[in-house]
Amino acid sequence: MKKRNTKINKLIGPKFKEIRKNKHVSLKELAQKTGVK
């Protein structure tokens, strides 16, 4: 697998975590809702 842009990942990952925590949605719930396996 190709290595992705780590600068972008470091910005996006924490933002998604913050949003999930504010909405009280687990990572598993988010994956189910978006169809990610």
C-alpha cells in the first residue's frame, strides 16, 4: 500500500475525533453509518 500524506492525516484525524466526541458517535458507529468495513 502506498504511504499517504502524513501532514494531511495529522490534521484530519484529530478533527474527525473531535467531531465524533462532540456528537457522541463511536468509531464503530461512524463506520457502520458510512458503510466502511
